[in-house]
Amino acid sequence: MSEDSTRIVAIACDHGGVDLKTVLKEDLAARGLEVLDLGTDGSASVDYPDFANALAAALAEGRAARGVLICGSGIGISIAANRHPHIRAALVHDALTARLCREHNDANVVAFGARVTGVETARDALRVFLDTPFEGGRHQRRVDKLG
């Protein structure tokens, strides 16, 4: 992964996450991060695995270092993303789960459920996800066992 890719965050969603994706993209750009938008952009029904797979490919290719995924509940898109061995996607519901997924699990993708998590909560959780380092130590051994 190039040093430049650490400033790039990939973001993708299905039709249930378009509105939240728009808000989170603005927050990412306001932080000075480059946003790699992998879709979708409309309300037409689409399949969330396609967007999880596109984000996983972007991270595997080094086009981004971290990712944000959104679907209606966050469940399906996070399951799809975690099928890729280099992805550690965490479905978060608030700032606490965002902090813990970084500190303990070294998550490189955060997932949100647009229909179950409020916009301001998601914005706060994204900020915490981006700002929280991995603790390493005893957690590294556990992360190593994931893949």
C-alpha cells in the first residue's frame, strides 16, 4: 500500500444507504481525505454484495487504505465484505463500538445500517473510527488468528 493510499477512504453502499453515504462523504472530504466513491448513487434496488466486493477489491489493489460500507441494516454488507480475507469489517452502532473495533480488532472497514443508526451517531462513529489507532499487544495475536 502506498503512502498516498492512506489518505484515501473507499465508500460504497446499496440503495438503502445512499443518503447516509452522501453525508459521510462530505465529512471525509472536510477532513482532507480523498474519497473513492464506489456507488451506488440512486434509489433503484441493487445487490449489496456487489458493492462490498468492489470496496474489497479497492483495498486489495491499494487504491484505498480504509473503507466505509452502508446498507439498510449494515448486516448484509458487512457479512459480504468479511468474506474477503484482507477485510476486517465491523458493523458499528455508536462511537464506543467504532473505538473498540479499531483498538481491539484493527478493523479496516466500518459498516453502518442507515435504517437503524441516526445520521449524527454515524458521523460521530466515523470520526472515532478514523481517529482511533490499533492498540496491538495482546490484540495483535488475536487479529493474526483471523486470517
